[in-house]
Amino acid sequence: MKTLKEILGEELIQRIQQENAEASKDHKSHFHPDLRLFLKWAYRVKEDWYGFSLGETVPSSWVIAIELFLRFMKQEVPDFKILQIKLKFGGLRMYLEIDSDNNYPLEYKQEIRSLIDELQSLCFTKNLIY
């Protein structure tokens, strides 16, 4: 399985780290991340779940990272569902349904969970804690 560095690329990881340092809860993005992601990924949002709730203050590099990660998930786990992807306490929180039918071994699901945890750790800044 790919590493997060292979999924996102070193350049984007550095951009995320830079934007984390510059992030501000007063900054408003010129695009609305929730709408942008929902337009591309609505068909993956599980019925009666929240989908996207990032707000307008998240760095644009986070949105790019989320899109790349979701593309990776589409290849690795073709039937995955998005439950919720949101900003909470200054960090990205990603809740996905990976295996509703138990088709994947536990080790594989743990590897996916580790990648999600790593992405969530990367996409965190104290500057966005309200």
C-alpha cells in the first residue's frame, strides 16, 4: 500500500505545513471547500450522514490533500462511503465507511486507518482552534 507521502507528494506536504503556520480563523477562502468537495464527492456520502463541514477557514492545501486521498480511496476501496469530513479543534477529522460487507482483511483496514490518522495529524494547526 502507498504511503501518505506517495499519495500527496512531498511538495504538497510542505505546502500544508507552511499553510498551517499561516492559517487564521479570520481568513476566508476565495472558494468554499465544502461546496467544492461536495460537488465532486456527493455520490460517496452515505445517506443520512453529514458529508463535508470544513467551513471557509481551512487552508486550500488541505482541500487538495482531501481530494487526493479520496481518489486514492476510490482506487483502493471502490465501495467506500464518506460519513463526515470536518474541521474540529483545529484539525481535520475524516470518518469513512471502508468495509460495510467485511470484504477486506483487518490488517488492510488498519493500514487505511493509519493513513487517515496520518493525514489528520498533518492537517492540524492551533491557529484554527476556536
